[in-house]
Amino acid sequence: MCYGKCARCIGHSLVWLAVLCIVANILLYFPNGETKYASDDHLSRFVWFFSGIVGGGVLMLLPAFVFIGLEEEDCCGCCGQENCGKRCAMLSSVLAALIGIAGSGYCVIVAALGLAEGPLCQDSLGQWNYTFAKTEGQYLMDTSTWSQCREPRHIVEWNVTLFSILLALGGIEFILCLIQIINGVLGGICGYCCSRQQRYDC
């Protein structure tokens, strides 16, 4: 199997995952499709950490495009040096993958913290607070307590769903970047492609 094709496949997958992370994060700002909660600063503090937009989104696009562009690199020219450009490119992709691991890791951590703390909502006394903050995430297993949040409506379901999506997407991104680190090291050491027809001696 060609290491470059593997990297390209990972890159395309990361682009779609990054787009989904950005969309999920944006939706967190508009519970029930309303904008007033964001303007009144009645959103969970972890929403403002931009975990999906920055961590799982923008920071993930950089390694994604690096991986996609690996097959376009010249074989015997890396930054103007005639020293096995394909292998140099594969090894340099490891650095891009590390950026992806940092971004996806940030997305996973913030999403997990957002799930554990629960949403900022208005309780039965009319006060805005983190109703489930002291439950250490146990509220996730007891849906009967979700009705304690009166405003915004269905905010618990909204937060749990979207933060769970970010957690899952960030986890997949992390795994793909980890795979690319292994792929990049093997491609740099063993050669860009294992087939005789596509192996280059520089």
C-alpha cells in the first residue's frame, strides 16, 4: 500500500470531520435556533472555548491539506534540495499530524468538560446557574433530572447531543492523526511507496 495514498485518504477524511466540528460548535451558540441566549451571555462557558471551531476545525485543516498535498510533491526535490523529496515530505507530515493531535485533543477535552459540567440554564427559582455542575456528570445517566432546566427549553438535550458529537469527532480526528504519524514515519524510513513502480531512488 502506498503511504502517500493513505495520507491523502486521511487528509480528505479530516477535512469533512473539521467541517462537522465547526458546524456542531456553531450550533451550540443557538439553542433551539435562537440568538438571544448568546447575546445575553446565557451559554455554557465551555461553548466560548471554540473547541470545535479552533481545535477540531481550523487547526485540523492545516494537517489535512498537508496530507492531501503529499502526492503532489516532487520526488527528488524538497525545498529545492535534491535529497529524496518524497521521504522528506512524509517525515514533515509527522509535524503536521502533531498539530492535528493537539487540536483534536483540545476539542475532546473541552467537550468532555462541557458534558461533565452541564449547561447554564434557568432553574425553577428563575436563577441562571450550572444546575448539574455538582453531579460530576451523573445527570447524563438520569434524564428525569433534565427538566430542572426551564430555560432555554431542551437545553440539556441540545448541549449533550452537540458536545457528544464534538467528543466523538475529536476522538476520530485524534486517531487519524495518530495513524498518520505512524504512516509518515514508515513512509519516510521505508520509502514513499512500497511498490517497485512508484519507489524512487534519489
